[in-house]
Amino acid sequence: MKQPTQLNLSPATRAAQALHFVNPVHGAVVPGIEPASTFARDGDYQPIGNAVYARDGGPTVDHAEAILANLEGAATSMLFTSGMSAIVALFETLEAGDHVTCPIVGYHGTINWLHRLVEKRGIKATFYDATQDGALAEAITPATKIVWVETPTNPNWDVTDIAAAVELAHAVGAKLAVDCTVTPPCTTQALSLGADIVFHSATKYMNGHSDITGGVLSFAQNSPFVDEIRGLRTLQGTVMAAFEAWLLIRGLRTLYLRFERASESALTIAQHFEGHPKLAAVLYPGLPSHPGHAIAARQMTNGFGGMMSLIARSRAAAQHVATHTQVFIPATSLGGVESLIEHRIAVEGPHSVVKPELLRLSIGIESVSDLIADLEQALDSAP
Ligand SMILES: *Cc1c(COP(=O)(O)O)cnc(C)c1O
């Protein structure tokens, strides 16, 4: 599609228009879905378009990836069936003896996968405390190939300084990969801060409607490493399917609007409940009391997002609140238009290092007064 080249369009505009999409044949302003598993060749036996077979990708996935690369400022974005299949492909590039770093408290799926690679494949991993200054620097070794950081980390929302992590990684020739699921490109562009790879679970803010799973890896530069991951995606059969890519394109059109609303409401809720007698703490990077606030204020340039945690006075109180909300839906996941509450330790299971009193909230786009009233009534009856 011909892009408006004279104007320096803001990313919100590019997202809303799915890169100024108009179907060149009939003018439809919304792309179609191309579910074909195989694609015909021309008279010279060359592929007619970019696609050959759907396990490599196809036109609908290409369009979604073009939007993501555009918003992220990436050379290439690659979509997967889930966040985890993207993470699996990335770490599959490691060889026995290679070393990675990962935060101790972070997304449990990533941590569990790395533990498996350590046990079964001879990969070395150091899990560092993202709340301690200097811990990441200490964790990095000359054998480190991927420095994996997550910011803000789930579910305490500790903030890692991406630009500082880039310097540490590059000093040993490692790649800096950032899980930015909670801080999408409308507020943090990790590649422009120097990261080599940015990861999102597209299940979350990118799609925003809790109706697909997906993952995306975006790369600052094309390289044989990027080609290797694309090859792995084909061999593992983990490319996003056309219907999911189509829903993702639809979701991305409202990313900026949804994120702005979620950020505004989350800040209001965090301010409202900070110091609440039934709570020990409110963890939200947008609050000046949060230890990562100063970095977050620098790095999350357009809102602190919709993720926060409430620390109740006891495990029983947390359980009570998680089961007594009437607006917040008691479910895992995040970044959707509907607000969710979860008693995180119950979801992560017995190996979880999350505080038993912790309630994780994903703030959606509902009326903020309804959300506040709902939490108030659930806390009111808590022990
Ligand atoms: C959900 C999530 C993932 C995993 O993504 P899936 O789409 O569930 O596979 C990874 N990192 C973070 C921070 C997440 O929230």
C-alpha cells in the first residue's frame, strides 16, 4: 500500500490505519484473511507473491508483522503461535556451554523453560535479582550469549534500565533481549534504546481483546541469527495462523487508545488505594513510592501501563478479594479491554516465589469509578 511519505505520521496514526491499508483491487479499508495453506507459482515456476507454504507464513501474517516492525522501529518482526513459542525459538539458538541471564522473579514460563534447557541441554543460566543494583552486571559472563531482561517484571513490576542493560550485554558481545509485554511500543521502544531483540506476548496488549494467543520477536537488524530463528519457526511449525494475525491487525488499530486509557485508569487506581488500611502496599511503577519509578518515568514515555499488584494483609485476605470482585474478572493473563484480578501464587503453583498476599490486577478500559468501587467493596468484606 502506498504510504503517505510527505507526513511524519505518529505511530498512533500508523497503527489506527494498519499502515494506511486500502485493498488495491477493490478498495476495502480492512484487509481480508488469507487462510490458504499453499500458494501457486507463475509460468516461470516462481512464487507469485512472497508465500509458498503457510508453515513459513503468508500474506495476513506478513501484514501484521509489517505493522509491528513499523511501530517497533524494527528491521524484522516475526509472529509466533504464542509468546512461549517465540521464547522457545529464541533460546533454541543456544548451544551447550552458552550462558544466559534471566530475572529470578519474572514470567514463570520463561523461567521454567530455561530451567529445562539447563537440565537437559547443557545451557548455563544465571537468575539475577532485578531489584538489586549491580546484580545483572554480576550475572553476565564472557560466555553470555543472551541477556534476557523483563521490564517491568511480572508481578512486582520491578523496572530494569534497558539502555544500561544494553551496555552490559554488548561489553561481552551478548545480545540484549527485552520482554516488553507489559510496556508495548506506544510507551517503550526498546530497540531505539539499543536492545537487539524485543519480545512481546501478543496475547496481551498488542491484541488486547483476550481472543488470540501470539508472540512476536522484533529485531533491530537483519542477520544470519534472525534467519536462523525464522528457520526454526518453520521447522517447529509455530508461525501464527492467518485468522489470529487478522484479529491481531484489528486489535493493533486501537493499541494506542487502549493503552492510554489503561494507563490513566491504573494510575488513578494506584493513587486511590495507596495507603488503604486493608492493604500493605500498592506496587505500580507510576507511583513515586515505587523503587523503579525514576527509571520507569524515563523509559515509559507515554504511560506506565495497566499492570499493578496489591499486597493484602494476609493470604486469606488476598484470596477473599480475588473471589469477591463483581467487575474485575478472576482470571489470569493481562492487557485486555476487561479488567482481571488474580491471586498470582495460586496460578503459578507450589514453586512460585511470589508473595502469597499478592493480587495482580490488569486494568482494562472500563469506567475507572466502577473498578475502584468494586475493589473497595471486595476489600471492605475482607478479613
Ligand atoms: C504472557 C506472557 C508471556 C508468555 O506469552 P504467551 O502468549 O502466554 O505464551 C511471556 N512474558 C510475559 C511478561 C507474559 O505476560
